[in-house]
Amino acid sequence: MKQSLRRKIAIATWKAPGEGNIYGKLTVDASQILAYVAWLRRKSGEKVTLTSLVGKAVAEALKAVPSLNGYLRFGRYVPHETVDVSFLVAVDGGRNLAKAKISRLDEKSVLDAARELRRQASRLHAGEDEAFNKSMQPLKMLPSWAIRPLLQLSGFVSGSLGLSVPALGIEAFPFGVCVITNVGVFGLDEGFVPPVPFARVPVYVLIGRVRDAARVVDGKLSAQKQLTLTATVDHRYLDGAQAGDLARVLRDVLENPWQLEGMAGPPEEEPVPKARKARSSA
């Protein structure tokens, strides 16, 4: 069986974990999320996804916690001027991964993010992303032992020096400040993203599956739609207190996404799923 390029890169860059990372999990009520996404779809006719909404919420959180929105250069923290977030896209029938970066995501609407993400993903699936094609070409030809130093060098040039080399498909800060991946679409409830050293980003967010879960609401056990997000965060950038601030902004936006439209809550005509009483297993 022919080895995929993603697998080849993973094998070439693997090493025993030595980074000091923080791992966190946030579970939120997904009822308003589902209602908001459905409302945007009906209003716009666009295929707005949960991924776009989570990406926007993450961008808002990164804006509120600026200690994460930056990079390290020669041991010194340098803040980014914009909040740029990348989303992983499966290509080649799921055998390889690419990224779609949305710049200034904190300044864009969820609808804008959905349109841009779909446009970039379509180009990647069609093999029309020139920068991605250029960056992958040498990796296809090189043996695994030569890939690690090449990625380390390109990561330093692009992620620490902030330089672009168009001829090689290298762009400055190619992953932005955060990488988001959605495994919920594959039926997985949750998981944690392993850090990718050459990406040089301080935070990775994983979106799990929306599922029914038991929760106590007003003193009664009810079934509720819930969504779990997990994060892998570089401990050099923040401590637990800042991580708590990040989680609070995420929860606030996701449990009331209508605020992104300047509304206090859903329109009167918008149905919101209600919690159901859980059946006893006794």
C-alpha cells in the first residue's frame, strides 16, 4: 500500500514528547449553536457549518487573550497584528491534510468565514492551491530522513522570522496563531490534537461530535445537546488563569452566538431545542 504524504511527514517528524503543554476541555450546551447555524443557513442560503462558528468564537477568544496571539522569535514573544486562524482540510480522499487560513477572522462574520472556508477547501480539493502544491512537491520526492530538517528550517523561516518564499510555497505564518480540526464529522466525541513543531502555533483546537448527554437543569435530570471542544496550548504563552479567560469567552460566544449578530437572543420565530427529561436506566 502506497504511503500517504501526511503519513510520511508524521513519521519523519515524530519524536518523543518534550514540550510543556496545557490540555483543556470545554463542554457547552449546543442548543443555541444548532439553532443559530440553522438560522444562518435559512437566512443566507449558504452552507454555514458548526466549524465556522467555532472558528469565529476562537478568534474572539484570542482577541480577548492577546498573550496567545503572537509568536516566539529568538526567545522573545512578538504579538501578531491580526488574528489569523487555520482549519485542517482532508484532501486526496482523506489520505492527506492541508490547511485553509482565514486572516483577520475576529473582524469577519460567521457567514463570511463559512464562505471563505468553503472557497479555500474547494481549491484544495480541486488541486488548485498553488502554494500548497509547491510546498508539497519537494516533500514527495525527499526520503523521510531528509524531511525533518527541511520542515524545521521552513518552520523557522516562516513561523519565527515571518518570511515568505513564494517559489517554494512558503508563506509567512502559514498557520496563523491557531489550528482547528473537526473530528466530530467522523463520529468522534472528543480527542486532543498533538502539537506539530514545524507549524509553530501556540494553540490547537479540536471540535468533537454534538451528542445527547445527561445534565441537571433546574434541579432535574434532562437530556441536552452538548458539544465538547479540547485545546492543546503551549505553556510558554499562558498559564491556567489566562486559559480560564480563554474558556470563558468561548463559552459565552458559543452558548449565545446571537450576540455576533447584535441580538440578545434568537428571533421569536426561531425554535430552540428544549432539554428532554432523561429516562431512568433503573
